[in-house]
Amino acid sequence: MLELAIKGGKKYYGWMTFLLVIIGVGFLLYMRQLDFGLGITGLSRDTSWGFYIANFTFLVGVAAGGVMVVLPHYLHDYKAFGRVTILGEFLAIASVIMCITFILVDLGQPMRIFNVFIYFSPRSVLFWDTLVLNGYLFLNIIIGWNVLEAERNQVHYQPWLKPLIYLSIPWAVSIHTVTAYLYCGLPGRGFWMTAILAPRFLASAFAAGPALLILCCLIIRRVSSFDPGREQIQALAKIVAYAICINVFFFLCEVFVAFYSQIPEHMDHIKYLFIGLHGHGAYVPWMWTSMALMLIGIILTVNPITRQNEGVLAVACVVIFLGTWIDKGLGMIAGGFTPTPLHEVNEYIPSVPEILIALGVWAMGLLILTALFKIAVGVKEELHE
Amino acid sequence: MDSSRRRVLQLLGLSSLALAARPVLNAFAKEAGPAEAPEPVTKPNAKALTAKQWAMVIDTRQFESVDDVEPLVEACDSIHNVPHLNNKNHEIKWIWETHYHNAFPGKAARFVSEEVEHRPFIVLCNHCENPPCVRACPTKATWKRESDGIVLMDFHRCIGCRFCMAACPFGARSFNYRNPRPFIREVNKKFPTRMKGVVEKCNFCVERLAVGQLPACVEVSEGKLAFGDLYDPNSEVRELIRTHYTIRRKQTLGTEPSVYYIV
């Protein structure tokens, strides 16, 4: 089926070339980072994780979000989603590859990565995260590829795939749960030390992932003769609506606990993000924008009139994607490190090379996603001709 | 003809790949600054000091100004090849001085004695009995030595993921954001220098204990710092703990720090 990825028009190749250029810029800067060290980023002794790990965290969510089309289709036999499950699985593949790349670019000594397997340490959550992420990647490659190939040959997929498909559903939940456990089990980091962190991560994942999927469906309908379907898009939109509401609800629960208890260790991080602390407040406008975007997203997706208008829905999805990205991809990590355990405020601002390297990773993910979707859509087009 | 042309093309493709890979490999291999092999690290000799759990008692009452702290930091930095970087983000700190309310956030009352407020507080790795950094490390590059409870680091195994830094509630760990070697004032060849991309921290002078010497900071402190076995009821630290009221940093977190403060 791979040949379908290289049969494209001018626009397709133009888009891929554009992505390659961004990847190239990111790659060159990464060479610089390898040479100099992580000092070319804005990271510090106090904020030792930043933009890379934040994007990693967000993308684990997007990857897990793919399960929102797999679950209704295979567990509830919701037939309409049969048309789009492959898109969910391929989105998961591209996202997990981005996640793994973000982890790699964040390492100080990436060539020693195999130490994780040589000296395997089951007490480290990072060890488990490596396992579940790679496992989820392989599950989706095996399932997605074989089911699509069976569809192309107009036969039922192999029976041995069924248990793998069922396994992939709790596995999707596991990747984001384990990722949350990276943070919420650390003593002395009040912002993350909350049992609701994993559920909150999942809620934002099930909003951001399907929102991106809706946008992809709308684009696919435009650029190909395959229509993912109005019913499918509307069903996804309802999932997004519920998930974004739950996400904001969970966040408000956090705010209540921190501010009613008045425990400084828990309040100060939220204060830093939303009103600034000791005169530092670089994230304040971003966090309020994020809140506003998520609120607009709720209004547009919960209200049936706006949800059913696909133009408005597209706007809502962009708004929700950006809102959850700021929340998780910007505030979640920096906010957890500021103030420091010694209660100092040393503000973290990502550097330009750091942002460009991250953009390069995103472009690489988009390139993989485009190629995979091209294959999926190619198969669907063949069948409908 | 056809097969030989294919072969040439294959070779061309492979060699261009190899060319593209060169800068990557170079970047891995390159390391500026002196990196000569240090003299062999000292092995424990007959005089080696031993304990079940090494602990430190800091008598903060004896520290009046930064001048009392400086010699300790200086002794540590010079022995352990701790670099002095100008960029605050890239700082490497093993032992340093801070305020009471930073060393003990949450313990500092709104109104405290002026003397305590202005007293310099020394902070360093607590060599916790239940260290969260050790739990977090995915490669066992940091571990708690069973023989004497020191939390150690293997600079050659560390992958630089910095999970330990997030896990440490005392900010005791530093990361080499760049090659530290050019920033070492005078290299002590008896102790390894580090490379970019790895984490480091205080090691309770494990290399000195091995040859019967007390940690450098304790030695130059002129009695302001005491060092000994926490589980030996007759040790100097236990004697001090028995006769003075001591506090530890963030005791509520359950990490069981081995550094005690007399306030």
C-alpha cells in the first residue's frame, strides 16, 4: 500500500516539501543542540523540563484521543465509525512518533537511550512510559495496516487482530495515565501532586485528539473524493463537547481544592500562571487565552445549532485544540516548576532554537500523518470508484 | 550492465547516507576543553571511614555571614571540579547558601528572629534515606549505596532525562547544559570532570571517606558542620541531635533527609 503515499498531485508534493523544509531547519538546530548541549534552550537548573516535554505530554493526549473512534466502533459496534477508525489509528501512530522524538531531543545524552533497557528499572515511571508508548505505536501500526489492507482486498481482517484491537483500547488509556504518573507522583511539586491529573490529562486528550480528527476529516473531504461522512463528524463533535466540558470541570476542581484549602504550596503555581508571582507573569496572558478558548469551544460544541454547522464546528475545533495545547503544552510543565522547591521564581521562557526544533518535530509528525492519511484515503477512493 | 548500474547507485546512496550521518557522529564525539583521563579514582583503603547511614549536622548558629560559607563552597567546588558558569540557567551547585525561608519554605513564620532571617543557610543534597530521585531514575544511574546510605551518581550511565531533578524536592541536582570543562578554574585530576548532558550533585565526598578523610566542607568548617553515622548512638552527629533541637528540610514529604540543622 506504501505506493499510494507517493502518488500525489502538485499540491500534495508542495505541502510535503514545505514540511521537509521545516524539518530541515529543526534538524540543523538539533545538530547545534547536540554539539553545544541543552544550553541552547531556555531550560535551567530550576525548570529542568520545558517545551519539549510539554509538547510530548500534549501529543500523548492526541495519540490517546484516537481511541475515541476505535472504542465506539469495536466495542459498541457503532458502524458509522468504521469509515474513520483508520484515521484515528494513523493519527495515533504519527502522534506517538512525535512523542518519542520529543523525548529523544530532550535527552542530554541521547546516544545512551538504550541504557533504559539495559539497566531496566521498574520503579521508574519513565521506564513504564517507554514501554507503553512503544507498545501503543506497534499496536496501532499492526492493527491499522492490516485492517486497511483487508479493506483494500475486500475481505474481513484476520481474526487474530481482534484481541489486539481490544487490547489497544485500555492501552490508549494507559499511555496517558502513565504520562500523568510521571508528574503526579513527585514529592514537593504541589501543582502536579493531584490524583486528578491522569483523569484531567485524559479529558483534555479526548477533546484535543478528536478535535484534530474532525479537522482532518474536513480537509480530507476537500482534497479528495472520499467523504468521511457528516454523521461521523457530528458524532466526533459530541465526544469533543463532552470531553472539553469535563476537562474544564476538572480544572475548576483543582482551583477549588487549592484556593479553598489555601495551602500555599498548591495555590502558588496556579497564582503564578494566572496572576503572576513575585512580579513574574509571562504565562498570564497565555493562560487566560487558553481559558477563553476552551470556554468558546464549550459554547460552540455544546450548542446543537453551532455544532451542526460544519464551518462553525471547524472553528470550534481549532479553538479547542489551541486552548488545550496552551493549557498542557505551555502551562502544565512550566507551572509545575515555578515556583521552585526553594520557593524562588526563576521564569522559564523557551528559546527560539528550542521552539524551532519543536516545530521541526511537529512538521515531521505532520509529514508522517499526511503520508499515512494519503494511503488511507487512497484505499477508500479505490473502493468507492 | 543493469545489475552493475544498480550496484553503483546503491553504493552512491549508501555513501551519501554515510556523509549525511557524519555531522551527527561528529557532534556526538566532539567535546571541547581538556578531557584527559583523570588519575584513577581512589579505592577504599584500610583507613576508610564507614557508617550505616552517613549524616550531617549543620550548626547554623555559627554562621553569621556569607564569609563563613564561602570557604566551604570553595573547598567543595575545587575538589569536585564544579564549574563556574556565568549564565544563571546553567549553574552547577553542589553546596550553596540560601535564606531561611528558601531552605525551609513552609516552616518560616511571618515573623522570625532578625538574626535567623539574616543568617546564611547551607543547603546540599540530603542523601535521603528514602530518596525520590533514585526511584525516578530510569537507568539506575543514581542509586543509594547500601553500605553507607550515600546517594551516588554514575556520570557515564546518566542519559540526561532530568527526571531526578523533577523528583528532588530540595533542588539539589544540577544538569550540565553545556560542556563544563572550560569553566573549571583549576582541574583537580584526582576527581572526574563531567561532560555536557548529565546530572550531578553532592556525593558526601565519597572519595575522601574512602581514604579516611571527612567531607571537604566539614573539614574546613572548623566545627560548624559535624559528620557521622546516624545509626551509631555514640557518633558525634547523634550526640548533637540528642542534645540540641534540630530540624530537617521538608520532613513531611517522608524522604527522611540525613542533613540536620541546629537553629
